[in-house]
Amino acid sequence: MKKIFALTLTSLFMILSFSLFAQNDFYKLSFKTITGETFNFSTLKGKKVLIVNTASKCGYTPQFSELEELNKKYGNNLVILGFPSNDFMNQDPGTNDEILSFCQENYGVTFLMMEKSSVKGNERNAVYRWLTDKNLNGWNDIQPSWNFNKYLIDENGKLISHFSSKVKPMSEEIVSKL
């Protein structure tokens, strides 16, 4: 009986330790912005973060408007990171400069856009590896199935939600978690 209790206690300790490690690991990430500067995720401590894979030529592209509205309304406590990707039917074929111009001119985007990269499969970037590998984030292994999937990270660097493309940025489903 003591052996079973000790084994159970050890297993529980390992699970809790892993969970804490996964939460803190988010802040060790960094990525280049769309203009080429390195952005360290350690600067996000204490804020919620919404990460969205974006595309300029998609049926969901108008979500840029709601993402910007979300940014303006909750920007004191929320950081939105847009990750342009051409992974889904070549719907973001432009260069970083073209994508940034498109977002600013058509949707007034002021939230942080990251460098164009892959968000799915073996070529996915390090941020999306963290978001979609439960061994890294603690629970989630859902990769984006299309453009404008959303991942919400809490103030402690813990991934708390994944939202499909159909969930609009200003929906109650997202806003209620902010």
C-alpha cells in the first residue's frame, strides 16, 4: 500500500511540475516581427495574449476589423499577435511589407504582426509548435485547420483556449475570457 501511495504521489508531483514548466516555457519564446525586429515573449508577462494565424485573401480576412476592435477595447490587458501564413490554399502570398501595408490600409491594424511563417505541419514555427504540442503547452494538440484560428494565453503564460476560425474575435466566447 505504501508503494502504491508513493508511486501515486510521485506521479502527481511529476504532472504538476510539468504543468508549471509548460506554463513558464511560453515566456522563453521569441519571434521576429513583420518588420524584422526580434520580439521576446518575456515582455508579455502579466497580460493575456491572443495569437491568430492570419491571411490577406481569405473569407475570414474581415476578422482583422474585429481583432483591431478587440485590441482597442482590451489593449491594456490583452496583446494580439497576428501570424501571417500562406499555409491554407496560398491565401497570403505577399511579402511581409505587402502584408503589413494591406493590414494597415484596409483594416487599420495597429496590433503586432509577426513575420510570415508556417503555422502547421512539420514546418510550423516555434510559437505554433508550442501552441499545438501538448507536451509543451500542457494540454492542446490542435493545429490550425484554416486561417484565423485563435489561441488564448493567460497572464501566467498558460494556454487556456483554442478557438476555430468561425469564432469571431468580438464573440462572447472570447470576450468572456478576457
